[in-house]
Amino acid sequence: MEDRGEGEEPAAGLHFVGMKEDLIKAKRSFRTLEGRDILVLYHQEIFYALDFHCYHAGGPLQNGDIEEFDGKLCIVCPKHKYKISLAEGESIYRATNPYDPVPTTRWYSKGIKQRVHTVTETDGDVYVTLSHMSRFIESDYFQGEKGKAERERMEAEDSSKKSITTS
């Protein structure tokens, strides 16, 4: 790792997450910053950072596919296929409106559900500034103690289901 200067402190709120070249090679990296689990990813020459656990059921987003839907670059949760925009944390889905005279499938928004964080690159160093938006965002739940306990319970259930099907 490159020396950033002895005694040099980053600006308040900036968390060093890695060297640009290392993060580009890794494409996706897990970090815990101030007790918060974060996914840092590099896609199409842009860095993104968002809460690691999906807002819906706490599934890990690290292995989710990245696809474009309705002009928005999204990560698709591997657990339940929820689509979350990388830039805003907006959850989108495709459906028909039964009240339309001719029901046509189109994209709808559930609003901001996943907390996203700011990524800054300076001289080959990459930093994340955590979002401190004051309102509750659904992915916040899986960062707290109750959410962590629920994630562990669901992981144990998934493991027992897998062991039953492989037996």
C-alpha cells in the first residue's frame, strides 16, 4: 500500500477503502466503516458504494448481477431479484397497471430503499464518505442489531434447507 504521508489525516468523514488500482482489479469489495457493512464496486469506470445487505431481506449484494433497467444501472439482489439503482439506491420493478385501459408492462419505482454513499478518488486513493441522510432508509434495518440477528437466523434457515436437499 502506498504511503499517504506520515501523520496526514484525511478530511473528516472520509474513510480510506483502498488503492484505485486494487479496487478496479477486485471490482467488488466488502468494507465495514463505522460499524456499517458497505459494498464498494467498480463498474464501467465508475466507483459506487452502497449498503452491503439488500433492503428487502438482508441478502448480500456482492454477487448480484449489474444490469440496466429503464435507463438505470442496477444491482440485482441474488436472493430475491430486487433491482436497486447503483447511483441513488432506488428500487425499481416492472408491472402492469390494471386500471390502464390497455394494461402495458412498464417500470415503476418503490423509491429510495438502499443507502448509497459517496466515493472520492484522490491521487490513486479511494475514500468513502458515509451517507448521513437523516431519514430512515430500509437498508438501515439490516445494519442494526435486530437486522443482524434476523440475517443470521435467515442464513441458518438457508443452510439447513441446503443440507436437507443435498442429503
